[in-house]
Amino acid sequence: MPMKIKCLRLMLSCFPSLVPISTRLLCLSPPVLVKFSDCSETKGIRYETNNMDFKVRTDGTVYAAQHVQIPSKQAMFMVTAWDHQALEKWETMVRLLVGEKFQHNGHKQKGKKNTSTDLTLQPSDTLLPWRRHQDSNGLRRQKRDWVIPPINVPENSRGPFPQQLVRIRSDKDSEIHIRYSITGVGADQPPMEVFSIDPVSGRMYVTRPMDREERASYHLRAHAVDMNGNKVENPIDLYIYVIDMNDNRPEFINQVYNGSVDEGSKPGTYVMTVTANDADDITTANGMVRYRIVTQTPQSPSQNMFTINSETGDIVTVAAGLDREKVQQYTVIVQATDMEGNLNYGLSNTATAIIMVTDVNDNPPEFTSSTYSGEVPENRVEVVVANLTVMDRDQPHSLNWNAVYRIISGDPSGHFTVRTDPITNEGMVTVVKVGTLVLFQRERSSVVTDINEPPYFPTNHKLIRLEEGVPTGTALTTFSAVDPDRFMQQAVRYSKLSDPANWLNINATNGQITTAAVLDRESVYIKNNVYEATFLAADNGIPPASGTGTLQIYLIDINDNAPELLPKEAQICEKPNLSVINITAADADIDPNVGPFVFELPNVPSAVRKNWTITRLNGDYAQLSLRIMYLEAGVYDVPIIVTDSGNPPLYNTSIIKVKVCPCDENGDCTTIGAVAAAGLGTGAIIAILICIIILLTMVLLFVVWMKRREKERHTKQLLIDPEDDVRDNILKYDEEGGGEEDQDYDLSQLQQPETMDHVLNKSAGVRRVDERPIGAEPQYPIRPVIPHPGDIGDFINEGLRAADNDPTAPPYDSLLVFDYEGSGSTAGSVSSLNSSSSGDQDYDYLNDWGPRFKKLADMYGGGEED
């Protein structure tokens, strides 16, 4: 039967081809058909899937893009239908089953616009488990001739609850009133009330989220009775299967695995096996674990000395060059990821594999000196004559390191033997036979005198591993030193030499290391997950000697940092599908306590989910976009819940400031849109624009008025004719002369008197009126200092009136009397000057002096014509 998708409902049918099912190969032939019906318009629909193995053609046909190896009996993927004209989309989960029989094996599923990817069974069609068939005798009932297919319910559904699963009804409900009920585990048996049924309508609901790891299936029985409790139909069986979701990350059996491999081993040598279990369904990709090596420390002589079988977890060598004398231990971080190792969708966890390179006898002992000497008195046995020191680079105190000495020449009588010190590996030359004085030497030299040698740390640098966040006072290890002066009975004491973060304490007596603070892997003092501290071991010899040792602490990350949303601010168009916002998260932790991240919108406030939607791109990125058709321009604080993949996971609610603005056809914010997105409404923007226009108009009017006043001032007519205006003529006169008697005058009369007595003592009627009046002065209003810019004339008239009415203001408005200045000037009287009408003078040259002398030229140059 064909598969159709109504606008909000999915019905699936899968017809596998005649490919043997034992090959576990899924092939869609004929392909599954996905199309829309009962819709007003189906043109322009574009289909997408989130599984690269399956594609959807433009006509809605689902087909396998290639031969697909199905590890389980089902394949699940998301189908999304886009209508770019109506700006709508539909999403639904498609589940293809591979069965033993080629029969209808689908189910119906109701979807909603922008629904989540939960595989939810919400059919609107009614199951009729009790059916009747018609024969020649009329209607007769056939009992249980139809087996109800299993009802699949996804675990961890977000609701809302109760969530409808299916509706069960009897075709007798049209004749009598029927009451429905369900019984079994999950209904009336513990766990109680997981499922419920409406006794009237027969609608069956799930009341809370399911957990497949808690219980994978339920077996219920549905009953139909009349109003008196009498059985109307026989009970039917309902099987409910909880569909597994990838909600459990792989867990390693051990957090730290220890293994060993001989140095010099060939590539392909087995080292160890690591194992991780996943609580999800192992028959699906959710529970299929794959392994990989994340890091190897140290990366010497190659960064890939080991490899791991992705399915079995076996670690083997992949390169040659293992040398214990160079690298004694490798630390390998192994990651286990479900979803068949898909890092974008799978959940991961890590464990540590510590690989010890075991020693083989590949280094001979070497004498530290070519000459040793010693003396021994006669008749003394069991006396050590000299200590022969050797250096063997094999593992100390192992069979490969222990030296065996023998004398090959120089002692034919057998007076000496060489015994091995089990601690220092030195050869002690000892007298075993009494004889005459013997001088044991190869070359004559002085007797070696023991000096105080410094203590040393046998393992330097020492590496330990532990999780970050261990409490204060936790004992980490004992970092002790060895004093080579065994016979001197010296005490060694320990102290810190370098502890950058001051996290550690060391016992001064035995070298035990304990934590003084909480160790944090995200601290600035951590380099490549390693914290390094240096300690000092000093003896009490004379003189004292000391040695240093370095302790390296590899901190295993725990999920102690919640993710932070990025970016903090973004911009989007006010209409959907023009632009989206790509979001991601930053986490201070490391894998596996980081991604893949889960991006969600909170339920409160409700406007968030109403206006916005999040679409997942991959494990680290998602897209935030508008759900509604239009959102008013402005700045919106959109809360987003970001959850990491740690164990246990941590989440953080971050706020992203989204500027919603009108956009052009290219999806870019317009200028007005940018202003609107700044937080101002349309009314406020209009008011601001009106104010700007009014202000510009006022400035323009003021400039026009000033221009007009300036023009009037320049065009105003003068009081006299421009030809008679001689104000700009400069008249220069020569010696004006004066009689000698004119020079005889009293200058004291022009000087300011020092006192006012001569004024006050003057008789009445005789007074200089150009002097300041004596007596009370009348008070006048203070004249304005700053004139009004619009009425200069009023200001001048007001000042004139004040000056006229103020007798104290100079110059004093009165008749001025001057004293007699003398007589008898030789210059004569000015009044004696008169005009000469003599024609002897020719004034025609005045015409050559320009227009300013034209008046004089007319007066004097044209005498004969006049």
C-alpha cells in the first residue's frame, strides 16, 4: 500500500525488495512514496533528510541513495518538508523496519508544524479490535480476528502529558454505551498509572516520560463493558514497546587500564583490551560502541605507537622502536563513542590505558672506571679491598640488571673473590685466602675516599594520574629519595622547591604528597592537563647534599563547567527564512565532557517557544530562527538552555540579544531597521523625525531673516546725496598758524582741581556747568547691558532717553563757558576769510582729479559759463 503524508499526519508503508534478509541489507524497491494530500497547495515543496543514506525526490519518493548495511532491524531518520512560498515546514520521524515477512509493517504518526524529533505515536484513526462481518444470515461477530500491532512509545518524551497513544473502540458503541478500561503492569499494577484510558472515548494515554533502561515493554489488556459492567467484548492484548533513544553514554568497566609490552616488540603485538558498555539498545546504533585513541603521551619515538580495534577494544603496537631505557611508560587516552562512532551525534566517554614498557636484557654492564685500587694487610680475610662500580641501563634490581663478577687474570692463587652487592650492584673485591702482603692494583693510585653524595629520586620525573577536584588533604603518592651513602646512616628530609599553584604538601620525613587545595584542570597552571611540582631531598651529611625530583600530575577532566552560549549578540530579519543565527557553545572542559551539545528553548516564558525555534545542525552547532511569520523590530533577550554531554550533564541558561530588523531582498538590515532594532518603537521614531524637521525649519527661517536684515541695511538710502557725501574725503591743511598772543593762556584752568572747594565757594549764579553736579543724585533704572537682538532701534532710543535724563552723565548737557584766551593774534580773524572771484586762477584741473572733486570743478571751473 502507498505511503502518504497528510498535512499533519504521516502514514508509512515499506515494501522491501526480494533481497535475502540474512544479508541484513535494506533496499527500498519499490521506493517509499511520501506525498501531501488534502492540502490546498502542494507545489514548491522541498524535502530533506538528516540521513545521508536516504534521500527524498521532489515528488516525495524516499529511496536509498546507496546500498545500506543495517546493523539492526530498523532504520530511523528525520524527513523535513519545506514550503518556501508559505514559509512553513513539517517534520516527522520515519522508521523503516526490516522484517522476516514482506507485509505492511508501518504505523501512523501524527506530526505538527515544527514538532520535535520525538518518535510519538499519535494517530487520529481508531483501532477497531472488535469487528463484525456480514454473511447470508446478516451480521455476525468474529472474535479477535485482528492482532493489534505493537504501540511504540519513545523514551524521554518531553510531553505535554498525558500524551495520547491510540484510541480503542468497539463498533457496538453505536448501539449501547460502552466503558473501556485497561489492566496490567503500568496500569493497575506497579508501576501504577503509567498508562490511562478515557472510559468513554477509549483514548489511551501515557502519563509520564518512559525509560527504556528501566522497562523496555509493557503488556496490557483492554476491556469493553456496558453500563452494568457486563462484558461486551473479549479482552484484547496491547503490547507497548519503549523505543530507545540515545540517552546513555558508554561506560568503561575500569577508569584506568594497566597493560605492558616488551621493549623492542614488533608491530602488531597485543597489549591489552579495554571495554565499555552502553545501557542503550545494543541492537540499534544507540548502543553500538566504537573505540579510538585520542592521545598518546609521550609521542616518542612516534605519535602513533599504538592502535585500537574500533569494535573489540584491543590495543596493539603499530610501530617499532619501543625502548624502555628511553620511554618507560605510555599513557593512552581511549575514547568510546556510541552511534557506531559518529562524533556528531554519538555520546562519548574516555578511559586511560597505562602501558608499561617491560625490560629485556639488551644492555651489558659497563665499568665506570678503568682502574680500581686497594690495600689489605696480611693475615686478614673477609676484608673488602675495593668496590667495583658498574652501570647497567636495564631495569634496576631486575635479573637483567644484576651483575655477576669473576676474576679472569691476576690472581692465580685465588686469594680474592668478587661478590655482588644486591642493592648497589657493585662488585666487592674480598680477601678469601690468607697470604703474604698483597697489593691489589692494576695501576698504582691512591686509595679512594668516600664523600657525601646527594640523595636522588629513583623515578624522576614521576607521573601520577587522578581526577581533578579531589578534596583537600587527599594522599596522592609517596615521592621518596634514595641516599647512595648507605653506610653513613644519614637522614633525608623533604621540602617543596616549586609548587606554582600551592596545591601540594609533602611530609618532611617520608615524602608523602597530599593536596593542600582543590586541583583544577582548567587552571592557568595546567599545561596539557599536567601539573608539575619540584621537590627537594636533602641529607644531614657533612657537608649536606641535596637532590631534586619532579612530580607530574595528570589531571583527568570531570564535568565541572557548564557550557556557555556563543555568540552573545546577533541580528536577524523580522521575517523568517531570510536569515538565521548560527549558535554554538564553549565549554572549559574537554572531551567527553563537552559536545555534542543540546540546545533548547525554555518553556517559560511561553513567548519564547512561540516566537523562536532551534534546528540542530550537528553536535556543536544549531540554528536559531523565527517560528512566526513576522516579529516586530526591536531587541529581544532570547534564553537558550545549553546542555553538554558530561556525566552527569551540566546545563546553563544563556541569554542571546537578538536584534530583529527589517531587511532588504539580500537579507541585510536597512538603515531604518537598524534604528528600530536599537529598541525604539515606530511612534518614537516618527516623533524624533518630526522634531528634527522642525528644528531644521527654524534654523532655515532664522538664516533667511538674517539675510533679509543684512540686505535691508545695505540697500537703505543715505540722508544726503552720494555726490555730496564727503565723509570719506581726507582734507589736509598746512600750517594753520596762530598769533603769539594766542599762546598766552593759563593752562591751570584746564586741569582737574584736586578739591571741590573752589566750586562750592563760588557765589550763586557763578558756576562751571561742565563740572559734575554736587549733591544727591537721582536714581535711574539700570540700563540693559545686552540689547535685544531683534530690536536694536528700541535699545538705542532707550539709551538716549536715559542719557538725556541723567545730569551726572558726561558730557554735561549745558552751555559751556570758556575763559578768555587772549587777543592780538597776528593771524587775524577767521571771519575775514572770503571767497575770491578772481578769474586769474584756473580750476579746470579739478576735472582731472576724479569724481570726488567734480562738485568743486563745477563750482569753480565753469565760472565763465555761469
